[in-house]
Amino acid sequence: MGPLTSTLYRGLVVPLIRMGLFVLAPFNEKLARRRRDESRLLQQAKDRLAFETRPRVWFHAASMGELEQLIPVIEQLRASFAEVCIVSTCTSASGREHAARQACIDHALYLPVDQPRAMSELIDIIRPSVVVIDRYDLWPVMISILHHRRIVTMLVNATMPSTGRNVVLRRFTRRLYRMIDTVIAVSQQDAHDLAILLGREIEWKPDTRMDRILQRRDAALRAPRELPPWHGHTLVLGSTWPADEALLLEAWRGVSAGDWRLVIVPHEPTARAVSAIEQRIPCRRLSEITLDELVSASPHIVVDSVGKLLQLYAAADAAYVGGGFGVGVHSLAEPAGFGIPVACGPAIERSRDARGLMQNEALTIVRTPKDAADWLTAIQGDQMRTAAREHCNRFVSRNTGSSGQITQLVADTLRRVVISG
């Protein structure tokens, strides 16, 4: 960082972050957990790592979603390089707690506020041979200390940061990213943009998130079923909001689909959200259904709990993904991984999955009740579902396999660092 930028960042931005964490913790459960556990976890890691003789790889991700993208790499590294100690850090409580549940991770910690003393202490405790950061979560003080200590740092699944396009912040961003030893972009376009920003060639590989989705898909297919038996087909409306539900359920009333049942999964299954769906269509709550009961007069189901969506997609013959009439559509790659027809609303600008699926003719955008009715009619045909399987499989095959390549790069780098001392 330049002198002025560094002064503003350390003197203004970091203190504001610290103050925000302090002020908001009493009102935010996740921040309260972080404040309560951070020092204890760090001390535990310090005590245990003091006797650790294995080389250490530090993986950092902002939150649970970004950590999930790294898990295939971590698991494969563990398998190919048995004598390695894996330390992870996350910014969020949900990410740190998710990391703690992974058998492939030895130590799961919080990333401290980006101050020289706190970051130096963390790096002294971890003493990493290699650092791997996912996507975008670069903290200037952290990166500066790693760079000056000549600790090899890699950024994977990298995207072109918005600050790199900002006239005021472009120079700052260039300096920050140039301290990273290896940058692997998530797409050809991101690699091109980052290469211009950094003035060096940037390699790109597909997002490791897709590898993780396939791991979770396979686990969902093996898991016990979540739905009662049904003689016909199943359409899952996943992560929906009221605008999605209003559109699809209005269209549903005009479509003849006697052998299809709806499984509606609101993004936030509050009592109010579930009741609103029950008023729109005759349905039963999943929590009230036993898995061995006979089909009732109302086969449609509303899911009144969280954490089941992937297993529900495993039972689906088609899926509509919510969020496309709000700030942005939710994960499209998850249902696409099962090779079924997928549709969503029009707010897809921020979704890389949407662009990739549309390039492979594997996504339908619905904007009006007529669009929705046309799609609901089309998915009832075998031809539509067969074509969707082919198109989704093509999308998946083009976007998987990068975890193994990145793992090999990390392992080779680790061996080189360990040999060189």
C-alpha cells in the first residue's frame, strides 16, 4: 500500500471495523459467538501447534460458502500429502463453525481484525509454509506481512475485484494483488481483466465450487429420502420468496398436471411465510408428514425447516430456483447438478451459474405467468427432461475438475518450500 492509503486504512477503516464488531455484538448472535470464542480458540491452537512438526498449509475463506469451495482441495491435499497440518480461518462465525466440523481440517480459527499486531500474532502461531485464499477475501495488512516474510500465498477462484475498476482504488488494488505469488482466476474473462490490472499473465480454471456441489449431490443421492412416496413427478420450488411463489402458483392453477406434486421450499421458512403458501395452494407441512404414509388428497408439500434443499433436488424431476425477482437468483448449479430442467426469474446479472447454464441451453428464464405456464407445460414432456439432462451434464463437465489441478499446484508448492527449508 502507498503511504496515504496505508494511513487511511489503518487509521480509519480498521478502527471502524473494530468498533462495529464491538457495538453490534450484543445484538447479533454470530458476532457475539465470535467475540466470545476468538481468543480461546487462538490460545488452544497456539498450545497445540507449538508441538506440531508437520508442514502447515493455511486456507482462508470469508464465510461458509467460500469455505465450501475449498473443501475439495483440502480433502485431496490431505489424501495426497498425508504429512500436512491444515489450518483454516474464516471471517464469519458460520464459516468457522463449519470448518470445525470438517475432518480434513486440523485447526479452525477466526481471522482477526486486520491490525499489524493481531495479524503478526496469528501468523506467528500458524507459521504456514503455504497460504491459500479463496476468491476475494484479501486483507491488506495480512497480505503485506505474508509478502514481507516471503510466505508463499495463492489466490484461487479469483474474480476481478470491483475496486480494480475504480479510478480511485485501482492503484491500491494493483499493489495488493501484486503481493500474491499465484493468482488463479475463475473464468477466462476474469483472467483477462486481472492480467491487465496486474501486468502479468493470469491462469484460469473453473470454479472449485462445482466440484463441491457434485460431492454434495452424490451424498444427497445416497442419503435417506426426505419425501413420502409419490406415483408421479416432483417439481421443487427452491429458496423461494413471495414474488416467486405468487408467479409460479398463479401459473400452476392454469396448467393441467395431475401426476405432478409441488414441493415448495421458502428461503426463510418462518411461520408467516409457510402460512402464506398454505393460503395459496392446498398443501401439507413436511414436518407433519411421515415418510411411509400413503398419498393424501393434497400431495403438495411446503417445507417448514432448513437444510434439506439438496436432498429435495435429488428427488425432483424439475426445479425452479427463487430470488430472481429480488436482489438475485440463488444457486442454480445445485439443481443443475442433478440433470433436471431448471428455471428462475430474470435477476441473473450477478449469477455466473446463470450465464454458464444459458450458454449450454440448460436454463429457462420466466418473467410472466405465461412464461411460467409454458415452462410448467414443457417440463411434463419426456423430450424436455431428456434434453435438460444432456444440457446440464454438458454444463457440469465443462465446469468440474479444477480442484485436482489446484491441489496438485498446492502440493508441488508445499514440497518445494519444505525442501528449500
